[in-house]
Amino acid sequence: MKHSGKARKAAFSLILWTLVLLGLLLLAGLLAVVLGSFLVSAAVALVLFWVVFVGFTLYFFRDPSPRVPTGQGLVLSPGHGKVDVIDETTESEFIDGPCKRISIFLSVFDVHVQNVPVTGRLAFYRYQEGQFLNAINADCATHNENALFGFEPHERDGAKVGVRLIAGLIARRIVPWAALGDEVVRGERLSLIQFGSRVEIYLPLSAQVQVKLGDRVKGGETVVAQLT
């Protein structure tokens, strides 16, 4: 009979298309479940990473108040870290001649707030741009970005004490808090170096060094030298 079976064929065609659509919907749902599970896992991982980041940031930027010792002619450590160099060198910008040098390496786990070593006047300040070599190398001051502070102690007329802050491989910013000409007090906060870095202190040749290689020192608290 003419056109026999066409209606059934149309029905099967419709059923086939609905089956394809149903399959696509099921596939989309499955992908959504898989992707949703991945996004949930990724979100949890990001939150955990952020919590760790917040914890480390608060730990790194900790700012303890030092127990400042009293006494005449004391020179306090300007930084927290490990003494790895004690020698004599020439500092031509502020000391203007030979001097004793104590160099302190700061790892990323050390406090990175620096402290004023002597009571007096901030008579010199110079910031120099440079490279960001690993601060574990004591000679990095000649290449790395650094800031030099020069102090004239009130307790010893004519004496000069210099502090150089040196940026390291990770440290990319030195933030000074004292300004040229400021009257400063031993132990008060001087500056901040972000992440691993180095601090050097320059002393008169007559100064008596009170620390030795390998000593751990605390900024604004450990006596590193005595001015005579």
C-alpha cells in the first residue's frame, strides 16, 4: 500500500534523535560531575595554599620588640641572623677609610626588621640600585641593590658606625623607616628587608668586637661591639 511504514519510520527517527539527545545530556552530566569534582578539589587546594601563604607571611613579617641592653659605648646588632664574616675592610662613602666589618646573613626564616645599633644622629643615607645575587655570598654588596646608613653616636664624639642593608636573590625591596638627619635611639626599628638578605655593620678600628663567627644575633638586642 502506498506510503506504508512511513509513519513508523518517522517514529523511529524521532526516537533515535531523542536517544542521541539523551546520550548527550548524560555525557554532559557526567562531564559536569567530573569537572565539578575537579573544581572542588582545586578550590580546596587553593584555599589550603592561601592559608599556608597567610601563615608564612605573618610569620615572615613578625616584629618582636627587642630587650635593649643598657651601657656606655654598646653597639647592638642591626639585624637578626648568623654572623659569617668578621674582618677589616675599607668603606669609602661614610667611614672614609679602613674599618672593622661584621656581616650577618639573614635566611627567609629570620626576622627581617632591622634595628638602630647606636644612639645618635643618622648623618648619612644612600640607596644604590643593583643586581639580586644570592646574599649568602659575603661579597654581594659590591653588586647587589643596597642601602647604606651612617650613624654618629652621641656617646663617642667623632666616631662613625655604618650599617649596610643588602638585597638578596629573593629580597627585592629595602624599606627604610628612618630619614637623614633623624635623631635615633639604640634598638629602635630602622628598616625592613623583604625575604633573604644580608646586613653589614662597619665599626672604627678601635672598636672591640664582642661576637664570633657562627654566632646567632638578634637585632636591637645582641651586643656586637664596644666603642672605646
